Amino acid sequence: SGPSIPLPDMGRKAVVISAFIQGLAQVVILVGLLLPFHKLSFFAAFLLRIARMHTYVLWVDFPKGGNDFCRLLKMVGVKKMSWCKDWHGTHDLQETTHRMCSPIFHHIWPAMCNGLSSAYVIGFALLIVAAINFLLQ
């Protein structure tokens, strides 16, 4: 009634296809973990952008440029702008959480401390779940 495919060859093909799909899933998970989870801009007086922040799994990036506050300070002639220089770049999420939970920042952005603390916990849990998923596949 027609050609039949031997069972062992079919089994090998199924294993190869399954392994390919699992490998592809791991690559997608890894790429997802490396992309920003959240992008946010901070404003003062509804018009002046203080900073931009990109939140990743366990780190935070403050991109250079687009900071109206530092531009304004530079135009006014402020010489010591270490705050603006230290703010840019990539920082550990836990370190940024501690910085934002200081009393001065807590009064400016009260929800920032809770948000970054939760982001650290969720990011760490996501990393653990991704590692367990990788080991079990």
C-alpha cells in the first residue's frame, strides 16, 4: 500500500526536531533576558526631563543625552556637575535601588524605591527560573 518509513529513522527525526525547537526556545529566552524590560523618563515641573532609565533583569542603564536638567545646569554655568556625569551609564539594579531609597530621593520619587526593589526581586526570580528551565530541558 505505499512506502513505509522505518520507525528508528522517524524517531531520530523527531528527536532532532525536538532538540532544535528546545534550542531555539533557549535562544529566545536569552535574548528576552538581555532586552530592556522597562523604559522610563523622569520629569520635574511636567516639562523638564531629569533623566531616562532603561531597566533590565539585574541592571539599569541611564542613556546619555536627552537630560534637560543637566543641560540647564550647564547653560546656567554650574561647574561641578558630578551628579550628571555619575548618573549616566550602566549600574547594578541593587545599587540603584539603594541610591533611590535614600531619604532625599524618597521624597522626590516615593514610588521609585518600591518599584526598583520589586524589579530586583522579579529580575532575580526570572533569572533563576530561566536557569532552571535551561537545566531541565
